Amino acid sequence: MGCCSGYFLLSFLAVVVLGVGSVLGYAFRERIALGLQDQMYESLDQYGRRRLTTVSWDMTQEDLQCCGVEDFRDWNERIPDSCCMDDYGARKRPCQQLQTSLTIYRTGCYEAITQTLVRNGLMLGGAALLLLLAIVPATVMAYYMLTTI
């Protein structure tokens, strides 16, 4: 009986957390997006001062091929190398001196991140639905076993 009740409680808790998290994430998606944008602007000042912030910005800009929050002008005059496009020889083009569409990423990272999240949102929602479809019947069976024993 202890095993079934533990399994029931664990699976019930998983259903509640997954369901509530999905609903809250969807309901507050606009507030979350604005919070992300605000945090991105705040972290611009920490670039070059805090290693984790610097590495995070560099990885984001290189992986998503973006620059700044809205565009490269967010960096003012200190555009990082991670905003510079790669040359054919896998070298960075000198974009700090020559700021053209051939040397610098023009898309802002906020837009690139939100586009990536929207693209992957369907897959994330499908995975959550599959988890619910697997966990709910198991929870019902565990409850049935608890009540018949």
C-alpha cells in the first residue's frame, strides 16, 4: 500500500505542476517577454565586467546571429566581436570600425530569441501534452489501486 500511495502522490504532483506551469506560462507569456527584454537591457551594462554575462551574450549573439537587444546600436560604441559576422575563413570581420550589413548582425537578440521560442513552442507544448497523456492514466490507475486495496 505504501508503494502505491507514494506513486500516486508523485504522479498527481507531476500532473498538477505540469498543468499549472503550462497554464501560467501561457497566461503570462507577454509579461514574461517584457521581463526578458528588461533583463537583457540591464545585462548590457554588465558585459565585460561579469564573466557569465559576457559569455552568455557572446554565445547568444553568435548562435542566433543577432546583436544587442533591438539592434547593434544598443551597444553604443562598444560593439562586441560576437556581433561581427564570420568571414569565409571562419574569422570575424572587423565590424567595430565598419558597421555595415556585410559585417554586423542586424537582427536584435530579443527578436531572435522570441522567434526561436515561438518555433519551438509547438514542440514544447506537444511534449507537455504527451507527458500528461502518459501520467494522467497512470495516476488514475494508482488511485484505483489505492481505493480497492
